[in-house]
Amino acid sequence: MPDDLFGDRVPRAARKKTARRASETDLRTVSQRITDVARFEDLYRLAETLTSAPGPRRGRPPHYPPYVYLLFLALRGIHGSARYCAGDLQDPSVWTTIRGGVAHHLGADEAARLPETGPSRHQWQHAQRTLLIPRLEELGETFADLALAQALRQGLLPADARRSWSSPQRHQLIAGDGTVTRSPTLATTPYSVDPTTGEIRRHRVDPASSWQKEGGADRTGNNRHSTTPARTATDTDTEDNKNEEAMVLGSKFVVFSTRHRGYFRRVFLRYAHVPHNQPGGEASVALDLACAILDAADGCMGVLYDGALRGMHRDVIARRGRLLINKQHKGATPRYIRTLDFGHCRHELWSNSGRVHERAFLDDGTSTLIPLSVGKLERRANTHTHRWYHLLAIPCPRGPPPTPRIRRHHQHHRRTRPRPKRHRDRLPPRRKPPPDPRQHRRPPEPLRRPRRHRSRLLPTRPLPVEPPHDRLRRRSPKPRRPRLPPRPKRDQRSPLRRRPHLRRRPHRDSRPQPQPTRALPIMN
């Protein structure tokens, strides 16, 4: 067991070259690769997904069966474009090789029913729109099952092999990465207007392409000042981390594969497209693919990825009992973990760059972080989850302290500063004295209820059943008062009437004037 499992990486010049140089026997020519594609059995199994049951109204049968277009798709990667692939399939010698592979798996009668030459480029484009793209999801699921079966046949991801969580082998891990495929056209708008002549020109536009970052550009760009201890000399400088942003117009895909030592041993397991407005970006798509592979392959011990996966993604894979080996993402600041107090010494532990460090104070009053060596990586299984621990070795000038265990993937604490130490010279809590037995009094006896006299009742006619509310109203000793409505709020109250003695006296001009009396005539 080495002294440190997660030490600094060896420089490239000092690394041992384990891979041998490729010889002439390891190389495959174009004709040999075409023969390998034609005799690959999984292509014909994958083509069974494209066969559909005939409907009630049968039309003209297709000129080529569905497996021919899958062969065309595989050969297009060898030639580089659909135009060169279609031109090569017009060669009688190349088409004879394809018919030989069909006869090897499907029989000579099926190979005899094929036309004299291969499909043209227009036939391929029509089959791509109407046959392959509508069933893309079904082809992807079938491809994942066939690829995993092929990896197991080649001895990759073995479930019964010896496992070492501190040093897993290459064929026991899966590796993933995101790549951007360049757009076939550089146009982003379907039409453009010539400013000189006013001519409207039409352009081909790839709807799935967008501007993507490539080349490990810094996604954070924020170097905020922090009050945490200074970083160690092993950390990379901020100037080295600032890479030039390479913007590429294309579509981003995430691909996972596994391989063994040697040439032509890699097997691609799964792939997925990353939309431009995907929540979580590349990391969320990569995490879904990795979890799907881990659930299907019991012999897979972990995942290899780049800095796109963060702590939250590591926690998901760690709870499944697997490893996630990747670089620490940029922009992470040191965080406080805990303080180990052994009486004669105290050690303050921090997490920095994915490792546990000890804070050491220097003579000039500053502090620095020293990485601690990890002696063992422990994995503990539970009913529904797994936990990981680092067995640390802390150097102490006052004697070797006990070896602590730090839980992995949960090192980031919410507090960025250590908690203050409690005072131990505090008096013990005051206890309540026991009661005096001489002052203990006997509790009074409970009142006895009067004995009920039983009397024989004569049979009578049963009374009608009363409603519950009437029964309670009759049995209640006091009449139940009606519940008053709630008192209105102050702003909802009606204005009070003015008192009569506080009323304002009317003006004298507005008072009613006495009318003059008229003399009435006396009637004789």
C-alpha cells in the first residue's frame, strides 16, 4: 500500500510508457475495415428494430432492405462523407464484399435478392429522414444493450474479477467526455440579403447546432477574494487556469466507453445529445448516462470524467457504491471541516482541491494548508446507500495521534470558520434536591360517587331519536348564547354619531324666521 493514494501526479516526462508502439499488424486498411463492418453480426441484430409488420394495404417493397442503410451509416464514418461512401458502393468489388457479409449472416438467398450496386446518396437521404430518424430512440436503446453485451464478451467490466477500490484497473472503469461535432454549414440564418444587389439568398441551416465552448474554457471566471487560508504551492496558478475560450458552431454529444490495454479494444456503450438549453448542461446528461450504465453493469467500479462534474454529481455516484475519478473543478475555495483535539495537540482540518489539508501557522502570522496523506479508502455498504471514508495520517511533533476517518464527498461544511471552543470551567448544572420524606403528605382520597339505584322499568313506547344538537341543548345547564359576529376592524367600523350637545349651532341667517300673524275677519 503506498503512503499516499491521492498524491501529486507524476510529471509526464517521468511516467512509464506501458503502451507499446503500434506495428503494421495493428493497422487496418480501408478494405479490411469494410469487410469487418459487413461481417459484424450486431449490425443485423440492430436492423431488426427497423422492420415493421406489413399493413392492410401493401405498397411497393423498398429497393433496399433496412440493414443496408445501417451498413451505409457505418461505412460513412470510414469514408468521411455520404457522397464518398455512395460512390464507393458503386464499385462492384466493394459491393461484392458487402453481399458476402450478408450471405454469411442472412443466407445466400437474401444476398441474391440485393441489387447489382449500392444505394445512391439521394436514396440514403430519403431513408435517413423516413426510416432512421423517426426510430432514433429505439435504435439507441437497442444499441446500448448490444454494446454492453459485446463489452462483456471481450472481458470488459467483469463482475467476478478481483476489486481494489484504491487502484482500480482500466477495464473496470468507464470513461466519458463531451464532444462538439462541427455543423455542416456555417450559416445561422436561412436567408440573407445582398446589400449591393438586394438579392435574397437561401442557406442551409442545422437546427441542432449552436455556439458551444470547447477546449476546457473557464466557466466560472470569478476569482473573488476570500478570508480562507492561502492555498498551497501545489495548487495551480490562476493564470494557468485561464484557457482561451474556443467557440465552435455545432452540436454537443456525451459519449461513454470502456477499453482494455491494447489497440482496437474500445467499446462505446452509450451516447446522448446535449441540447443548448438543457437544465444542468453537459453534467446532467452525463450523470444520467453514467447511472444507466452502472445499473446495468455490475462489474463497473467507477466513472472517469473531466471537471464538468462537481460535488453534487460525485455524491450521487458515491451513494451508489462507485468511484468518480475526475479533476477538481476551478473556482473552489478552501472550506473548514473540523478540529481534532487530542489534549496535547490540536489539528485544524480543511478541504482544498478535493483533498483534506491541515492548517499550519507560519512565523510571519499567516497560515498555509498542507495536504494530508490518505492511507486507505474505506467503503461501507448500507441497506440503500454507501458511504466512503478516508483514513488519514496526521504528522504531529508531539507524538502520533489517533488515525481519524473523514467521510468522503461530504467534506464541505456550511460553516467557513471553526466553531468557538466551549468553556470547560463552567459550574455543573444545579440539581433539584430530593424531597424530604418527613414533609411528604398523603394525597387526599378521591371523592366517592353516589351509588346508583337500579329500578325495574316498565315497557314503554320508545321515544323518537333527537338530533345531537337538540340533545346537547336540552342537557346543558345554561342556555347557550348565540355566537356574536366578530368585531369589525378599526378601518371597517362605521363613524359614530355626534352627540346632541356637541352639534354645531346653525347660523342666525339660516334659522327659520317667525312669520307675521294675519288678522282673521270676524263673521257676523
